[in-house]
Amino acid sequence: MEKKSLSADCTSIAMGEKKGQLALSGKGDPRGDKEARAGAPQAAEVVIPERETWSRQMDFIMSCVGYAIGLGNVWRFPYLCYKNGGGAFLIPYILIALTGGIPIFFLEIALGQFLKAGAINVWNIAPLFKGLGYASLVLVFSLNTYYITILAWAFHYLVHSFTEVLPWSTCNNSWNSPNCSTRFDHMTCVNGSAINATVGNGTCEQLEGKQSPIVEFWEKKVLKISGGLDEPGAMNWELVLCLLVAWAIVYFCVWKGVKYTGKIVYFTASFPYVILIVLLVRGATLPGAMDGIIFYLNPDWSKLSSAQVWIDAGTQIFYSYGIGIGALIALGSYNRFNNNCYRDTFILALINSGTSFFAGFVVFSILGFMAAEQGVPISQVAESGPGLAFIAYPKAVTLMPVAPLWATLFFFMLLFLGLGSQFVGVEGFVTGILDLLPSKYYWQYQREVAVAICIGLCFIIDLSMVTQGGMYVFQLFDYYSASGMTLLWQAFWECVVVSWVYGADRFMDDIARMIGYRPFPWMKWCWSVITPCVCMGVFFFHLVNYKPLTYNKVYTYPWWGEAIGWCFALASMLCIPVTLMYKFFCAKGTLSERWHHLTKPVWGVHHLEYMAPDVKSLTSVTPGSESKVIILESAL
């Protein structure tokens, strides 16, 4: 077997001179392989299946919708919109979507589709920067680990919704304390002229220190929360069971691959929209709903002068679009080579941002009703994150007729929103790991075992989040591991590597090979200059304005807790420079030779068909002839 090199722009591909065949390693043989091997003695071989593709293109669209449309669209965007100027917030949101979110979303899907590889092997376009792939796997593993805890909480609430009287609506439960009260009004007490102001059936002095039953249900029943990170306490076995059920659902939806998962996401991605519409219709008929919607949209143009508004818009875009963690790369890798991923990107971005905007009407119609019922300003009941999902909204449904029905629908919606994202997160991690395994080690049930090992490891780590101190562990993961600065760092390097190392024009040509035309130059400008500047601008703003992590604005994490959090963040961020230095110093030759060798793309088998203009003639190379395959740069 003699190896012949490609052109200067490509790496070596092993060429067989016997009968002029290509001797290519990978999951599949070139055309004419059967004829070339006819009559030759063959050793027993393991049949290695070709890489899966979506059964139909709508499977890809629905999987992306299920992944990108998650809890952040429902519980974070509406709050940020009202907090940062209502309708005025849409201006920075749309601008950052156009300059940051959409270009990177497109970049990741196109990379996966072009390279037909997961989060690690996709960086074969510049092997020196394969640390980006390792960083993606660390990020998605962290996200998979803590994100499912939210589903366990939602499942816990869902089970307790199947009752005639919601358990968080009364103070007659075993977990309630003597301080539980179903009727009190903080605003009246704060604004009252005397401490003896009458509120409900008592005075402000009598009601001081009282707690709502929904807060006690959340803290004393669901979390059974301890005093701090240094008090892990006992396991909450109800949450352990909910966690086990959630992981079992994820396993049996992911274990067979994208052809199976692609069918399930039709339901998990569309069902939340049905519930959102039902909840909106119900919310719009409640008193005070219109006040809530006006409060949500009322523009405050003065907010646009605040840097924090633009930072909030940037972090929301990067988080809700799900970029930087390799899941979109994995989804794109299962596309047909000629799929129009450019068109798909804009469709998915419109669905993502449109869902966030639509969810705001649902949330604030209910919060407007809640504020009207309690006689307080809407700003006093507006919450984000778990505070909205597990305190504000459950409290609102207790004020509605047939409360268990609306609670059940709401937590069903949360469960399906989270499951769609969790499916793709696990798929992205498993795809990246399996792509690392050499083809000769393939065995029949490797995917099922890989998914089981991944879920088993996550479950073991998750047990720390379902103890009495689990909420503090959850916040460490959420605040440091896979959000904020880590995603911005990842997105910055993705743009730099593609546009400045591999070449933005070159990648635009590659995209043209796939979809038949070059995308609008705006994408190239964003990858090269605009998006990296946006990422670094938001990154340094986060760094300069860093504040120590707190829980509920009361408990401040100890120094060693913050140190653990920074270790979570650095675990992914350091993958890029450490891998780069390791590869660079282990290589041989001068500095320029090392750089040239380590930034030279390594092409997969499928590129011979789609990139070489005369691929059919490759099978007719005769012994002794020049076996150099020239894979030309596109001249489109």
C-alpha cells in the first residue's frame, strides 16, 4: 500500500494502487469496492453501518425546535423583556440575534453537515484547535447533568397536581410550619402608615415573618433545603425517584439514534405549543390580564442607554439558541450533504425568538391576573427562572377555577420543553464520543451501551442535587459550568478558527458546494469581525461586573464554593489553549511547519464524492500511474 499526498490544501488520503482502488478508512467503502475485491480471499469483517441521516428533513427541523425551544424561552425571556424596557428590549435582542446568534447557529449546523462529524471530529478542519471539541463535550455533559434536575422538580409538581386541592394552596400539610399563612400583603405592610395596618384577618405586626404555602411547599417539601452548601443533608427519595424516571424516559428516547428520536420530537416539540395556546386563551379571559400584557410590552426607551440591557440581550440569545455546546453540530451531521441549512437556520431562528415573544403574553396575562387578585403591582409578582416556574405560576393557578387542571397543563408543558432539550444534549454528547472510536472497534450495541454509561454517570452526579443541600450544588453548575462566560468563550473561538484559520471565504465555498449558492456576505463579515467582537465585549463585561453567587439574595456562597464553581468554568475554557499547546509542542519541525501541518484539514470519505470534480475517474487509476487526488478549492 502506497500513500500519495493530496494538494497543499488537503491532507493525505491513502490510495491503493492495486486495481486502482482507494483504500480509505472509515464507515463505508468507495464506489466499485465490491468489484475490486471480487475473487480475492476475504477475512471475516464486521459490517460497519454508514452514518445515520434523518428519515426526512422535517425530523431535523423538529429536533432543532425541541432543542432550542426550552425553559429559557418561557421563564427567562419574558422577565428580561419587562425588566429591560418592555418592547424597547426587542431592539437589542434582534440586533444581537442578527450579529451573534444567527451567524453562529448557522456556522455550527453547516460545520456538522459539511464534516459529517460530531463536536470533536468536526474540528478536523483545523486539528490544532480540536480543543474546541473537547470543550463542547465538557459543556454539554455539564448541561445534561444539571438541566435534568429541573425536569425532576417539574415531575414532582406534576404528580402533586393530580389532586382535588393543590397541596401548595393550603397550610394544612405535614411540611407546613406555624408561620405558614395563606393571606398576607407585603406591599400594604411596607407602605402602611402604621404597623397596625389591617391586612386580611390580621395586622402587619401579626403577619411579620409569615410564609406563603407555595414557598413552604417549594423549600420544605420539594427541596427540603438545608442551611448551606456545607450542609448536604439526606437524600430526598421522592426527587431521586422523579430523577430516575426522567432519565429512563431520556434513555429510551435516545438509545436507538436519530431515526428513532426524530419521530419522538414531533410530539415533544409540538405539544408545548398546544398548551401555550390553551394557557394564553385561559389567561386572556382573566381579570387583569390586559394590564399584565401592557406591562410586558410598554416600551421604556431610556433603558437602551444602559449597557446591562444589551448584555442581557446577548446572554439570552446565546443561551436560548443553544450554541457553543456541540449539540447543533451533532444534529447537522445527520443532514444530507446537500440540505439547505442556510434556509433552515432562519426558519429555526424565527421559531425560537417568536416562541420567546409569544410566551411573554402567556406569562404576563397570568401574572397580571395574579397581581389584580392580590392588589399589588405586577412588578411585585414578576419572577424569572425557577421562581416563575415553581413559585409565581403555581401560586397564580391556585387563584383560578379548576386549579389542578391548569397546574397539570403547565407542568406538562415544562416537562416536554425540558425533555426536547435534554434529548438533543445527550445525543450531542454521545455522537461526539462515538465519533472518536476507530471503526475497527465497532460492535453492534455500542450506541446503547454508550448512552447508558453517559446517563449513568450523569445520574450519579445528579444525586448530589437531590439532597437537602442540592439546590446549592445546582446553582453552582447553572451559574458557572455551561452558561454566561463559558458559552461566549466557546463561540468566540469557533468564529476565529473558521474565519481566520480555515478561512471564511473557503468555508463560504464549502457551503456553496452543499446548498448550491453562496450565502449573503453578511455571514462572512459576522464570523470574521462582528460576532467575535460581540462575544468578547459581553465576555469582558461579565468578567468586570462579576458578583459572588448567592441563593435567594440571602445566602452567600463560601469562598471554597466559588472556587469549585470556577473549576467548573475553567474545565471547558482551558481545553482550548491546553490542547493547542500540547499539539503544537509535540509536533516536529520549525514553527511554521508545525502550524502548516496542524492547521491542514483532514477530510472524510464523503468529501471525495462531493468535493472532487472527477471522482468517478478515481476508480480507474492503473498501477504505476500518478495516484495524486487533487481536491480543488471551489471557484464558484
